[in-house]
Amino acid sequence: MIKITFLGTGSMIPTKQRNHSAVLLSYKDENILVDCGEGTQRQFRIAGLKPTKITKILITHWHGDHVLGLPGLVQTLGTSEFNGKIEIYGPKGSKRYFKNMCEGIAMICRIDVEIHEIEKAGKFLDTKDFSIEAYYLEHGIETLGYRFIEKDRRNIDVDYIKKFGLQKHPILKQLQQGKDIEWQGKKIKAENATKITEGKVIAFVADTTICDNAVKVAKEADIAICESTHLEKDKSEEYMHMTAKEAGEVAKKAKAKKLILTHFSQRYGRVDDLVKEAKHVFKHETIAAEDFLEIIV
């Protein structure tokens, strides 16, 4: 099960309803924070979540509305019961930006922080259960979009193995690994005794103009989380952001299954029109994120 919690869905200027950008992806023992805008740790408290459970932080880019919550979060972890290491991944220049942030205030870093700069597009993290890919977007500064890819799971077909008088047994692990087994003189093939459950893909398309890599990030995603700062009528090239219509175009080209719009300009008190604009292009399920919205995949 993958749980996505939106902690901030606004853009440069927060509102009463929308904080700066932050999304938490929870999966098994991992709690991966995507961006950490100002006020993120307070959002954790309101949502009833523990910042000490964070395992990794993915930074899309170093504009203030995406990172100004980092120093406070790191300091809080340093004075809490946090004994682990925070791994921060981000675009080229991340080490310098983080160092400058820390040196700009009287900050004592009491925890182990490891910064990873992602130089090349593609897979940068690979575990037993999932991988994460990153692709550079177009936003005027180094900006990354992220793909969280759950690996396929091989599950035991209980009804099938009952025919062999086999139920709970350590040997079943071999079937889950795709290996055939011998049981009481009979051969059991993994392809017959197991079923493949396809892993889910969660895409984070951060601040960007519409571009090929935005489509690559969202390709066939079960959920494509896309910035949609403006309506088409309010579009301005100088901001280098996508409109809701363009977010819909990205999701359509990528053949995503579901689109969640976020990163809304403060000018929109209600975002119904942005959802309508995206739906006009992307005919599958489309919703607008709200702060503290939870999605289970």
C-alpha cells in the first residue's frame, strides 16, 4: 500500500488554505518527503504525522517555496528522538544550496545529513521493493521531476498450492522468488503457483513548462501529480509554469491513469475552473489536491 499525503499545495505565496509545497509518500518502512516548503513541519503536526519517521527527502528545485522549511525541519529532528541519517536528493548544486542555507542562520546541525546530487537522468535509487527515477524539467533553474516505481510482486495462489497439501511453509518463499520447487515428489512451477501483481507508479511533475521530460516522468503513472499554477487565460511565459490545460496534456500524452493537480497560484480561491480545464483535455479521473488530502494507492 502506498499512501500520499499532501502537506502543501500552494505556490510562491501561501494562503490560509494552502501551504508551500510538500508531499509525503509513505510505503512500508519508507517515508519520502518530496519538497519541504516553509511551514512543512507544522503541517506534519496538524496532520498527526511524525517528522522523525522521514527517511528520505527529494528536492525538485531550490526555489524558496520548495525548500525554506528544510533548516527548521533539520533542527527539529536534531532535538528529537531521531537517530538515523537523512538522505536528501536533489538537482545539481544541491550541496551548495544546502550549505548556504545552513550558514545563513545560526544553525547547529545535530543529525547526519547526506546530500546526493543527481547528475544524470534516469534511475538513481534502487531497493528490493521500489526504485526512483529523476528527469530534468524546464523551469529556469535545475529542476527535477521524480518517478516512484513499486516493483512487481509475485503472490502465492493459495487455492493452487492447496492441491499439493502445501500451505504455510518456508519453501513458499522460493515460489515467490520465481523458482520452481519439489514437494513430496511433485514439481510445482512458480508460473502456475503464483500470480504477478504489477507495482504502482507515482509521478511528481514539479514546476516546469510543458516539455518532453514532463511526459516521461508521468509515463503510464497510476497517479500523476502535476503542478498547474495557472489557468490558460492567465498564462505568462516569464513564470515558466504549467497551466491546468498543459497538465492535462502531459497526463494525456503520458497515458497516466489519474491526474492530481497541485501548486496553485494564490489568485485562485477556488480551483474548480482549473480542474475543468484539465478535464477538457484529460478524460480520466482528475482532482485538485488540498492540504492534508490523503490518497491510498
